[in-house]
Amino acid sequence: MEKFPRRQKEQLMQAIEELAELITAINHFMRHKPDALDSLVEEIADVRIMTEQLALIVGEGKVQATEQRKLQKLYELLQTT
């Protein structure tokens, strides 16, 4: 038996693809390629949508709790600098 149902596995593979595209868009943006900003914005949107889908797969509550903990840690770090 597979750990993830087929549809979830497809979503995980799609997430990998979207993240790779974001990495490429960041590289192009850093090298000042034409239309790099537009591509970067598109890929950020795609990845944000994908991460919401991933949260549904692994447990939205867990992801939200972890995000809040990490944001609190970041806030505290920023307050000390």
C-alpha cells in the first residue's frame, strides 16, 4: 500500500515542479532578465496556491500552528536586533 493516494502523490509532484519553476524565476530576476519580475510574481502565486494544497494533504492545523510558532520566533528575533 502506498503512503499517499494517487491524487495526493500527483499534487506532491506538482509542488516539486512549481518550486523548481520558482527557483528559476528567482535566478532570472537576480540576473535582471527581461520580464523577470512578471515571471517571479506568477511563480510566487503558483507556489502559494500549491502550498495551500499541501497543507490540506498533511494537515492544515499542523501547518498553521507551525507557521505561527515560526512567525513568533521571527518577531522575537527582529525585536532584539
